[in-house]
Amino acid sequence: MLVRLGRTITVADMMKKVKASSSIWMKPRQPAFAWQQGYGAFSIAEDAIGVVVHYIETQEEHHRKVTFQEEYLQILREHGLEWDERFIWE
């Protein structure tokens, strides 16, 4: 999901709204649907928007080669971020 946030909404507030509204839509279609507790959010440069849009549009094909989990851990490593494996895939 690519989102541009204004200065009056936090990532946490936006994700709360996204999860709530999508859950309402999903529950009649997939009763067992549930969001994990956490989420990941990354900022990008303005000139990278086109690259990210292309990634989103082709991610189904992309994830046939590299799983989401593999790619997410790669992003965390590349940016020197720390994580606790016990909580990352809750």
C-alpha cells in the first residue's frame, strides 16, 4: 500500500482505520480473516514513487520468485534495522 500522509495523521491512526474498514469488508467473505497485530511502514523519497507503484502493480509476479517474508527480512537487514523473530510474524 502506498500512502501519502499529511501532518495531522499518524501511521498508527491510518493503520487502525485501514485494518478496521478492511476487516468489516473481509469478514463476510472470509470469516476466519484476521490482521496480525503489527505492521511495517517505510518512508520513500518523492522520486521513488514510480518505482514503488510499479512494484505494487507487479508484486504478484515478483512474489513467485521471492516470498514476502524473505523480502521483508531483506529490507530490514539492508537498512540495519533490528527485529525480534518471536514477534515479526505474529
